Amino acid sequence: MKNRIKVHRAMHDMTQEELAELLGVTRRTINAIERGKYNPSIEVAFRIAKLFNVPVEEMFRLDEES
């Protein structure tokens, strides 16, 4: 799954650590999600989208090659 977390974090001048703290997860989790090594739970995905005020479909996209 591809995502735009890093783009939105940069637009909000936010570190992985700051995002992780807001979501109640670890920085390593955010890093793994951003790199596509880990897919977030539905709850975390929606919380990320809500935090950046974008639809979840804009934040996360299925990788057609998967």
C-alpha cells in the first residue's frame, strides 16, 4: 500500500516522533508505514487521515502491483 504520510508530515513540519506521539504508536511504526513495510490498522489509517484533514483514500492507495 502506498501512502502520502511523509508528504503531509512535511507540509505540517512534523517529525515521525511527533506524529507517533499523537497517534499513540512508536516512531518505528510510523517509519515502517511510510516505507510501505507495514500496513496500519484501519483505526490508525483513519486517525492519520483525520489528523491531516484529508480523506483516507487520499492518504492511502493500494499498490496495484501487490
